[in-house]
Amino acid sequence: MLIRIESLAKSYQLGSTRVEALRGVDLAVNAGEFLAIMGPSGSGKSTLMNLIGCLDTPSRGTYALEGREVSSLDDGQLAAIRNRKIGFIFQTFNLLPRMNALQNVELPLVYRGFPPARRRESALQALEAVGLADRAGHRPSELSGGQRQRTAIARALVIGPSLLLADEPTGNLDSATGAEILELFDRLNGDGQTVILVTHEDEVAARARRRIVLRDGLIRSDERAA
């Protein structure tokens, strides 16, 4: 079991108002799944993504990643898990403009103290995996939107993550380019990579093998593709 979540809840205090973003979520995800998390604005999907990604901690409940309880870890421990276990992909790519594609992909390995030769080799392999080895020397401004997102995916893959966590990864792309990125997720998942995709678009979620829908901080449906 890659992910086991039980009675997970998260609340915030906004002035005098208590906001219950998640109100007791139970979720189990096996390694190798392709899961889409859906829901309207305010449903709790972004909060759930942040908790799964170890970017936040719950108010109550438990979250185990690869059998390790992470819901009570401190910031430093959570950062170590993010750096080793979770590859993040965002709608806005989050690439550094003055670095070329290769250097952007190398960054997670710089933070982990890998020597330069090993960083370069691993980054080139990650770019090859997303079909961008021939663009390694190009800066983000010299890449199309789809190529920038592929670079971001390569950066997420370079650490050999247990989980790829994608937040609206096609939101800034045209439909044709978005379809190409989703096909890349299909291929990565077919190779055994666990993918969790957060989206509000039905056509994007339809590419996943499993779809959960959040509403009012609770899972309202959990369906698997036939």
C-alpha cells in the first residue's frame, strides 16, 4: 500500500470563522495507480493534495506513505520526504528562467548533494524519458508550453519518486498539447509510476484509471475505470 489515509481532517481559522476544509477522509492508494482527484472550488481537493504532498499537516487523522506515518512529522522531516519520495508538477511549470532545461531538471539533485556528473547523467535520462533530450540546452523562454511542462515532469521524475503529484498540469496548455501531456502520464503510469492528478476538468480526469470526487470536505464518490 503506497498511501493509507484514515479520518483525515484539516481546519483553518479565518478571523472568527472556523473553516473545515477536510472533514474526515479515508483513502487507500496502491503503488502503480493513476488517480484523479476532482471537486468544485472549496471542496477540499487542494487541501488533500497539500496533505498527500507533505506540504501541510492535518488537524487530525492519520496519513501513512509507504507504511510510514507522516502526519505528525516536523517540517524538516516532511521536506526530506518531499525531496526523496514525491515529484511535483504544477500548472505554472515553476521553471527558473535563467537556467536551461537540463539545469532545471538537475535542481532536485543539487539540493540532495549529488556530484555534477551524476546529476547531469540523471537529468539527461529524465529528459530523454519525456522526449526532450534535444532541448536540454534551451531556456524556458525558448520552449513551447508543452515542452516546459515536459521539462517540469522530467524534474519531478529525476529523483525516482514513489509518487507523481500533478496539480492542474494541463491548465495552461491548449487542448492538443494538454492531450500530449496526458498521454505522457499514461505512458509513465504504464511503466509502473504512481500518478495522482488534481483537476476540475472531466475530460482530464477521464484519463485516470480511478477517480474520486470531493465535496464539502468529504469523498462523495470513488470510481474505477471498467
